[in-house]
Amino acid sequence: MRWRSLVLVAVAILVVAGCKREFGNRNLAQLKINMTPKEVESILGSPDRTEKSEVNLETQRTMAVIKYFYDQDGQTVVVQFQNGRLVGELPKLKEQ
């Protein structure tokens, strides 16, 4: 009975340790302008945090802007979406 408990604890520890999301420049290179948030999440995983805002345009309309923040090895990678599509400069991690 004790042996079984030890095995279950060991498996649980491995599962939790394996859940840590890590990515590198190889993953970031897969990002393409015009991707949806869901497509980006399929490559990088769920963001650590998000920011949503509205930008007022000159035409008296607004545009939805969402920023995804990913923390990795002391660095923060930011990807930005406008109207549900990836825009802007694609991020890269600094080599350490």
C-alpha cells in the first residue's frame, strides 16, 4: 500500500512539473502577422496576463486592442492584436 502511494505522489509531481510552459525563438518565429489569438495560443500557450483597450479612430469609430504578455526566463514578450488579428513587430527573446 505504501509503495502505491509513493508512486502516485511521484506521478503527480511529474505531471505538475511538466505543465510549465516554455517557448523559445523557434516558437516565436512561427508567429505570423494576421493570426488570431487562438492561433497564437496554440503556439505559445495561454498568456500570463492580458490587457484590453479601445483606440478611438478619426472616423469616430473605435478599434479593439488586446495585448498578450508572456513571461519567460525574466523576459516579457508582448504580442498585440487589433480587431482580433496579430499586428506589429513580432517579438524575439534576447539570448542569455
